Amino acid sequence: MRPYLLLTPGPLTTTDTVKEAMMSDWCTWDEDYNIGIVEVIRKELVELASSRPEEYTAVLMQGSGSFCVEATLGSVIKADDHLLVAANGAYGKRMGVIADYYHLNCHVMRFEETQPVDPKQIDEYLTCHPETTHVSVVHCETTTGVLNPLADIAAVVKKHGKTLIVDAMSSFGGVPVDMAALGIDFMISSANKCIQGVPGFGFIIARRSLLEGCKGVARSLSLDLYDQWQTMESGHGKWRFTSPTHVVRAFMQALKELKAEGGVEARHVRYAENHRTLVEGMRSLGYKTLLPDEEQSPVITSFYYPSADFNFKDFYTKLKAKGFVIYPGKISQADTFRIGNIGDVHPADFKRLIEAIREIRL
């Protein structure tokens, strides 16, 4: 079932038991599915995300993570609201593109791709622009692997009394975050990231009191976050349109396996050890990391090309033949490639990867 390991930030390598969970068919109207699976997932997501779960609710949405980001921005930001997007990579910039599509009042604060978002600049902007109502930011920007200082950003946003939207696509479930403690209002992630499910849906964990005020805001039928939530609330887990049943069942299995591993904290320890093993091994072979260690997430790591004549496609193909699939680089400033540390992969796998790279270079 594993022709190779996906060392990518999602889709990623899943356990056999997660894959096996998709082998049964489910009726979208049946209580065994809606109450026994969907409602369990919604409850457990809120409990994972917040120390005060009664203040939050979870909405599942068909599609990739970007569908959920668009659903949130398009259903939460009203016509007379003003959004500040702090962007230091492709996914922050994508929020700005979504805002343009929806003709939202939006300002994109741009940072270099290798620079973490600066809370001080957000503070200064909000002081000069009190009309701002919402701030959005990516927690782990997988363009480079940088981990933005979410606690400091949240503190600034809350000081100014603004609504905080966090794209936690590549961090939720693998990096501990307490929405209630930080004051995060909306947090977005996807099934095929650190929870270690498979692609097909994402989810939004929302402050209930704010989501209740979003009726009629959405500019899209399919991506109406409020209506999706209302249908799930009143229908006890029912989706408005056909849900990806097999993927949802696999996600519940993935949640069970996260709990069995010891929760988010234990998974974070494993991912961090994966990253440490990878970086130490790559540096021993002469590769250099794009980011300084203090700005690096444990999710995905970017490396510079080792030489001017380095051929990534050839490197990729040879690694794939040895059982490893990695990612190309995504930044404009330098030639890089990326290796993901998340999924059902362990330090021993990265030791094998280092040996495979060593053999390729011989």
C-alpha cells in the first residue's frame, strides 16, 4: 500500500488503518454517519483547538483547504468591514487574491518570504487604521516552512479589539495552539495535514458568537459557511450537499490515532524529531537550510540547491525510485527544494532518506 513515502506537507503518508477506514460505504442521511461520525469529529476538533470548547463550533466543508479559507473570508467579512492580510508567502498572498475576487476592503501587508510576520508592523498599522475590523494570517507558511509568531500576533490583534482569522492549514494537529487562550476567532485547516487524514474536506473552527452574526453575508452558495453550519447544527451532522463520506470516516480514524499517540503535544515532539534528524543529516551532506533554526517550523523544511548545476527533476526521480517523494521549492528569491516532516513518518524514515541522498550523490 506504500510505493513510496510522501515527504510533503499534504497530501501525506497515512497509516494503513486510515486507508482501510475508507473501505465501507456510508449513506449521507443515515444517523450512523451524521451522528456517529460527523458530530463526533466536530466535537473532537473543538476540544483539540480550545481550552474553552463551549465558546467554539466546528464546520466541515467539502474541498481543499483553500475552499475553506475562501468560505471563511467570503462569509465573515461584511461589505463595510476592512480586512488586513499579513502575508509572507504564497498562502498569505492567496488570501489577498480571494479578497480581490470578493471585492472586499482589504490591505495586504507584505513581508519577504523568508521573513516572519512582524507583530510590531501590525500594531502600527492598526493604530493608524482603526477602521480595520479583521486580521488574517497564516500560522505555518509552507512556502518556506517559516512558523509565524502567532501568540505575539494574536496579542496585538486582541489589544486593538479586532477579529483574528488564522490559516492553520499546515500546523493544526501538529503544533499546539489554544484558540481561547490566544483569542483566535476563526481557525482553518484541512483533513490531509497534521491530523493525518486524506484529501477531500477541510474545516473551520469558529467562535460561536461571531459565526452567529454571519447570516446572509456569504457571496457564494456552495461556500456559505453560516448556512453549512446551520444545516449541521439543525441536522445533527447533516451536510447541505453530498459529503465525502469515505474521507470523513478516514478522518475519524485519524483522530483516534492522534489520541492514541498522545495528542497534539506528542505528535509535535515526533515532527520536531523528524525535522532535527533531517536537518542534521542534510547538513552532514553539505546542504544548507533556507531559514535560520529559530524561524523554522517542524512541518516542512526548505534547502538551497547544493550547486549551480543541481538538477532537481533528476534528484526527485532518483529519490522516488528509492521510495521517497519530496517537493520543489516555491520561493522567488532562491533555488530551493522542500522536504515535509509530517504524516505517518518517523525519525528512522529520515535516516533512510539521508542514506538514499548520500547514495545518489556518490
